[in-house]
Amino acid sequence: MMSYKSYSVEDFLADELFQKYCNGSDENANVYWNKILREEPGILPVFNQAFELYKLLNADQGNLTEQTTRLFNRIQADNQKAKPKGKLSSIKTWLAAAAVLLIVASGSYLFFNKPVEKIVKNEKPSIPYTTDDVAPGTDKAILTLADGSAIILDSNAHGEITSQGNVTIINLNGQLAYNQEGQSRKQVFYNTISTPRGGQYQLLLSDGTKVWLNAASSLKFPTSFEGNERRVELNGEGYFEVAHNPAKPFHVNSNEIDVQVLGTHFNIMAYADEEVVRTSLLEGSVKIIKADESLVITPGSQAIVRNNSDVISLNKNVDMEQVVAWKNGYFYFDNITIPEIMRQISRWYNVEVIYEGSVPKGHYVGRPSRNLNLSQLLKVIEYSGVKLNIEGNKVIVSE
């Protein structure tokens, strides 16, 4: 049996047996290639790239976005010119362009130091074969009650969980709700909801405030808000839509920072492994307080506080789509480094990231879906030249 270790993408595309495998027209070809991939797993990255490109080049043009039609036409024209010669001899001239089209058409794209356009289509690319993979995060969390007992939450559970004082706790399809009935009994219970790495969850507080928690985050809150203020404690990242109540301001405490609001939409990113705490305002007005420093920000701006510093800086040019991308189901890499990307991946897929040799340099741009399996996401990133491998629950990064 011949070895395919030296095969390039263009070699696979010109192989008749490979074409039959991609078309699904020959069961023997399917058995053959699955056997080869088990025996020579090192060819998998190149094999997958060739598989995706072949499927794209033979796709129905009507299934592509208008954004990519012109590039598709050019690639198809080059492909047709090469076919009479018996192999795709022109592939080297348009392979990079085809890869770009592939990534955009699959709903996930990533470039190295390149501008990008807005996603208009979101489909998962198909992977014919993979040895190790990790599923994306899901709706899951742990609710710790005031008495210390813990309740596991997920998107499948629904119905009443328990009651504390005059508040009933309900779990419904990935959202936890606190329903207050009648007058308060002045007895306040504090609960904590925690999302693990690889989890996210929604919460409806007793005052009507909505909270979305990203992976590896927690929120401590009272079952009902008494007195003249509403106060919660956040670790990690959360998006808040605060119920308007001028008589009872809402406070979020995080990393010794106090965010004061009346009624507004904002996001706080305060992970311990990040260098800064970012408070981004979408609607309304908030006041950021750290020690003796304070700053009021307006919609479209962001307050930044570095760890071990009381200085609050203001960023007026913030892409709020990037800030809330995690809540809306995708990553938004905006000119960021590989370590920054890998921290997000580590939290969402619950994997350990290991760097072999020096850390890859450069800044990256892209908007891949958070619904992709880890192997699909890493394959997209690899188009930028970074080498990535999955080994069990670890991602190995090398140049």
C-alpha cells in the first residue's frame, strides 16, 4: 500500500479515489480512506483541507452567499480550464483564494493580519474523519443555595426547584428565574450561580434584571432585593440588562470595582487570567468606581481598569458587536494575539492549552461560531499558519 504522507492538498484533489470518497459514490473508496486515515493519522490535516475544498468546488453555487459569488466563479473557471488536462494543475494559483472562500462559506473565517467582512451565512463545515475532538460548551451551571446545598442546572431540566422565603426558583430550558410573590419577609438569602469551563447560563433575578453568564464565571446575588439598593458580585464575564428602578440603583461588584447603574445594558469582563477588567456600555449610563477613582461612561464606550491599578481609562471606540459576541453565539477576534484567542478557547471548550517552543506572533481577525466542534475551529485557525493539535483534553500550539 502506498504512503500518502507526502501528499499535498493538490495531490489529494487530483486523486481519482479521493474524488470518489468526497462524492460518496463508491463505498469501497470510503472504506479505503478511513483505513488509510487510521493508519496514517498524520495526513489528516491536509486530507481535511482537500476534502473541504473539493466539496466547495463541486457545490451548488446557489447555496453560496452573494458575498462570495464572484470569487466562486473565478475558482470554478480555473477549475474547468484545468480539468481537460486530467489534473487540477492550476490549483496552486487559486488554492489560497479557495481556502478563504471555504472559510467564509462555512460561517467561520480567520485571517492573519487581514481585514474581514461581516458574516452573512453560518453553517458548520463537515469533517470526514477525526481522531480527537471536543464538543463546544453548553448551557450548564451549578446553583449553590444559602444553606450550602448545590443543584446542577442544564438546558434539559425545567420546573420549580425550591423556594426561599417568598421567592420561588424555577429552571426552564437554560434559564434560572427567581419569582417574588407578595411582600418581602425582610429575610434575605444569598445564592451563587457558577458556570464551569465549557458552560454558560442565563438568569432572571427577582427584580426582573436579566443576566447572561459566560463560561468559568459566577454571580452571587440575593433572592430578593431589600433596602435602597440592589447589589450582586460577579467573577468572570456577564452581560446585564438591568430592570429600571431609579429609587433602587443596581450595583455590580467585581475585582474591587463597583459598577453603579439605574437601568441599562452592559457587559463586564473580569476574568482572573486577563490583564484588565472591561466594562462596556450598550445602553443607559453607568459609573465605574475603583478606590478613590470614578468614571461615568456613555453608550458605545468602555471603562478599562488594569489589575493591581486604581486608574480607570476610557475607550470611546468600541465595537459592541465584539463585546457581546459570546452571548450571541460566536467568537469575535479583532486584531488579537494567539494567547488571547487560546484563553477564550480554553474556557469555552474546557481544554488545557500547551505551547511547544515559542508562542506564535501576529494578530488575528475572525468571527468563528461557538457552535463548532474544537477540531473545526482549530482547522479554521490553522489557515493562518499556526500549527494546532488536539491530544485528549489538550490543545498543542506550535509555529
